[in-house]
Amino acid sequence: MEIRDKILVVEDEKSISNFICTILDANDYKYITAANGKKAYAIISSHCPDLIILDLGLPDIDGMEIIKMVRSWTTTPIIVVSARSREKDKVEALDLGADDYITKPFGTSELLARIRTAIRHTRTSILSKEIAQSGKYCVDGLVIDYDKYRVYIDGVDSNLTQHEFKLVALLGKFAGKVLTYDFIIRELWGSTQKTDNQILRVNMANIRRKIEKNPAQPRYIFTEVGVGYRMIEGD
């Protein structure tokens, strides 16, 4: 018998919950539902779902608190699906440990793509497997060589500076996941560094000139406006 991924849908609006569950059922996912935070946390603890789809505006516990609680003991992927569209809310959710953030209303294809990415990222563990085994991250002509500290495009060294390489290398380790500006700055420059997105923008502009055929339409590193950056995920 084929094992199907089990997804917990935490959503208090019945119509939206039904819509999501219909999508999941049509695409061979198992699902459980919860209409409030208390029930959701109990299900997470007892059923160990493969992925959590989480609304933030729950009637009893704010979704941000749910993320904090879950992240204190498990790495189960969390996709936030919320009507809150402010950059501040997206950044906070991602910084707390959410794997992705979709703003309502959303389309079927978008939701399914984000689900596949979140589950695949957890299962394959790019950092521990591909990079650990080969010392490289490869996708669509781009190769990040972690042993040589080099980035190649179609076999040609892109000649990144030390800081530029560190930024690309970090994104490669978390390919497919949005990394917030604050997270990147803390990882690369330390917690004492002032949060200044300008230093990232300058580095990213230089990186794109070196690795992208058309920097205005990047194919490797995408900007989540006001939030952070995402590296294209490998096959």
C-alpha cells in the first residue's frame, strides 16, 4: 500500500478549510483538520503530521504562538496561509520558523507547489545529504562548490568575492526556503551587526551581475520583496 503524506489543516473558516481539503484529497494527500489552536497543538503532538498548513487568525491562540510552540520541539514543515499581507507579519512568521507563507486568496497550483517543496526539502535534507556527500549544490547550470569556495555557471568560475560566496552558499544550503534579511545578516555578519538590508542589496546586485544572464529576471535567486531571498530548489 502506498504511504500518503498526512497534512494538518489549521483553519477556522469552514469554507477555506473545505477548499484546502478538497485540493489535498484530489491530489492523494491525507488530511486532518483543526479549527482552533488548542486542538491543532493536540493533533500535532499525537498524530505527528508530515506538514502543517496554518492560518494565523485563530479564535483562541494566535498562529504566531503556534509556530513558537511547535518549533520548540519539532521541525515539521509549516506553511502559513493567511489574510495578513503585511511584510512585517511574513517576516515574523518566517523568523519564528515557518517554512513558507502564502497570502489569501491563493490558487490551487501555488498551494500544491509550496506543499511539494516543503515536504521534499524536509525529506531530502539538501544540507545533510547532497552537500555533505558531494560538497556541491547543483541546479540548472549553477554549481556551488563548498570545498573550493567557488560558484560556477555552466562550468565557468563566476569570480565571487568572499562575502558574495558566503551569501550564495547560505542560500544554497536552504534552497527552496525563504531566508529573511535578518536571518541572513545574523548568519553572515553575527548578531551584533545592525540590521541593514542595504548591505545585502549591494551584494545581491553584484552576485546577479556575475551569475545571471539577465539580472532583471533572475533564474537562480529570487527576491521575496520586503522579506528576503530564496534560492531555486534543485530537482
